[in-house]
Amino acid sequence: MTHARRILEVGCGHGYTAAVMASAAGPGCRVDTIEADPRHAALAEQAFQERSLSKRINVLHGRGQNILPRLKGRYDAVFLDGDWREYPRYIPHLRRLTRPGSIVVSANLNPLFGGWGGRMRGKPAIQSYLTRLVRDPHFRTYIIPGEWHSISVRV
């Protein structure tokens, strides 16, 4: 992500990852981050302001499945760290919002690999997401064993 100018994050939480990505990518980078929980979004906005990052990080309030259809333009990198049960619905938007060379990092694949003490509530959604992403001709997807993440490169 050394040359990323536009980054999208789905699942902001308290804002740690968005802040790290914005800082690592440099002053010309803009991050749009989506957060469904209003309390988390408020904490993230406060953290960005305290770190002088609020002009570079835009918090979009709502669920990924509702916000992604409204986004325009292309992103150099996308980081999915939200509700993995929604991930299968994101694929058409990932195609539209990325360009060849963009990367998509998908986190929270724990249910597929038995993470979180073996609770498997999201396994069908994660299986569907990864199967569709691996078969999608617009992406080359690599699953990172033991890390519960995948990396997809837009081709």
C-alpha cells in the first residue's frame, strides 16, 4: 500500500486500522471507513481528531451493505474487517470500486478456520464469500493459513 491514495475500510471499530493505514500511506492518502455502531464511529472520529487525521479519514455511518452501493470512484486498497456475514454481498461492489492492481484484504475469516474457540456461526457466509471470490475472474485471491485473512488482487 505504499502508493495507495484512496483506501476503503469496512468495519472501523475504534479507528486503529484506519489511522495506521492513513499514516502509513502518507499525507496524500484519503481513507473512507464504514462503521455500523454509532458508539464506535464516535470514538473513531474523536481519535482521528486527536491525531490530526480527521481531514484524511472520513467515517461513514452505517452498515457496509447499505453504504457500499452509494460509493463512487475507485480505491487502491480495501480492508474488510466488519461483519463477515455480509461479505458475500460485497463482491459486486468490490469489483466496481477497485481497479486492476487494487488489493482487497479480508479479515475475520475465523469461522471458516475454527477461530474463536470453535464457534462456527458464520461458516456458510465465509465459505460462500471465499468460494465466489476465488472463482471471480476479476480477482486473484490468496488465503493466508493461520492468519484468518485473505488477500485478493484485482486483475
